[in-house]
Amino acid sequence: MSELTVIVPCMNEEEAIPLFYDELISKTEFLKGRGIGLNILFIDDGSTDGTVSVVRSLHEKDERVHLISFSRNFGKEAAMYAGLKAADTEYAVIMDADLQDPPALLEEMFSYIDQGYDSVATRRVTRKGEPPIRSFFARRFYKLMRKLSDTEIMDGARDYRLMTRQYIDAVLALSEYNRFTKGIFGWVGYETKWIDFENVDRSAGKTKWSFWKLVIYSIEGITAFSTKPLVMSSLIGIFFCFLAFVMVVFIIVRRLVFGDPVAGWASTVTIIVFLSGVQFFCTGILGQYIAKAYLEVKNRPLYLKNEKNCF
């Protein structure tokens, strides 16, 4: 009998988990007709509320519910990796506990698996309910990623994705410390079907993604799947070297033709500050890549379990 593992990363979602469980159970009745068993694996990413207790109570009434609990907050990327690593079933799907990933789409997603696709991914076609500035920068990020990276990253892509065993194993083969799962999904390739859906509001609780967390996440995504920023910094350096050469020639010609008029200090300071800013910008890009290499060679685990809370 085939089985599906539903991987649910969660942090401080005690209010949303019961709603998610009820909705998931009601929308996965079709699995019985397909002869597919269901496992629900919650990944507790260092919650400080009653998330573990709520999942434990669900486990007591439904043995299909399981929990991996981290020793602290390691982030959603680590949680998704832990879930995929623990899933030894033929199929796995990643879903958020806040019901922004509609369980009702699962039946349609399986229909595409039947057609031979290795994964079925989802993307939001609207961002209704999000702050305008957040939506604006999110769209700019995906547009920039498509230009900088050779990896397919769809605008509005969610982590909500149904995967076959072959696809799961391919994702797990990329065990890097600096993970950007949306990029990894695209990098491994295979046949993927995209499903569009309208944005859904959270069922309960508050989002854990602040604007600045998303900014940092986007920077990590760009540096994880593109080396073009390094090329850009080199080109910027070449451009300003050429500009400096032109300015030297201009100053020499002006000295020979017009003499040596007194120049204002403000223009000199402005040029120095501007060039210093460019240098710091390029150094910052280099620093991002060096930092990632540093974290990789340390070879630390992506997460640590709190075994007493795992079942």
C-alpha cells in the first residue's frame, strides 16, 4: 500500500493546527479510494507556545499524527529538510499549518502525478491581503531571480508541493547548509506541473515572516543560486577604473589648456565618498559568498532534535 506523508513545518501555531488537521482529514478522504495511506508529520521549529501539546493531543486520538521537535528555532528551511528526510513514503507534500496552502488542491495534484509528473507545485496568482510594499518587493525579487539565476523560480511559488519518491531523493541529495528550497526544487529538474490558486488568508495566528526577514531570505536566495552578483561587482570595478582613467586624461588636458584653476573641495569629497560606497558594496557582495562558504565548511547539522518531544 502506498503512503503519503504530509510535512507541516510549524512555529507557534497552536491556534491553527486543530483547524488545519480537521480540514486536511476532510479533504483527503479520496486517498482511501486510491489505496494510499496518510501520515501527518508536524515539524516543531522551536515553538514557545502550546504547539507541541496540541500535536500530542492529536496523536493520542490519531496514530497517523507524528512530531519532530527541534531543540531551538532552526528556520523553515531546516524544518522542510527534516520532514523530507523523515518521510520514507512513496509520496510527500509540504504544507503550511495556517491553511494558506489549501488541502482541497491535493486531489487535483494527485491527478497530475497519475499523468507522469514527478512533482506538482503551486503558485499564488494574487497577493490579496498582503501589504502593498511587501507584494511589490516580492514580485521584484522573483523577476530579479529569473534574470540572475539559471534555475527556474516561479513568481508567487509556494513551498506547497507534492513529490514522488524519485523527486524527494533528488532534493535530499542536496544537503547543503545554506538552503533555499525554492531554488533547490527548480535545480533538481524533473517533470513539474504548476497549479495556480488565489491567495488565502491565514486561518489563525500571525505570520512569522516580517518584511526584513523576507529581505534577508531573498538575499540568501540570490547568493545561493547565482554567481552573477560577483560578475556584476567585477564589471562595476572595471567601469570605474575606466572612468578614473578618463578623468585623469581630462585633468591633464585641462591643466595644459586652461592652467590650474582652483577646484572646489566639495566635488572631490563627493567623488571619494561615491567611489568608497561602490567599493563597500562590492566588498559586501564578496562577503556574502565568503560567509556561505565559511558556514558550509563548518559542516554543522541543519537541525537538532528535542527527542523527548518526538513521536
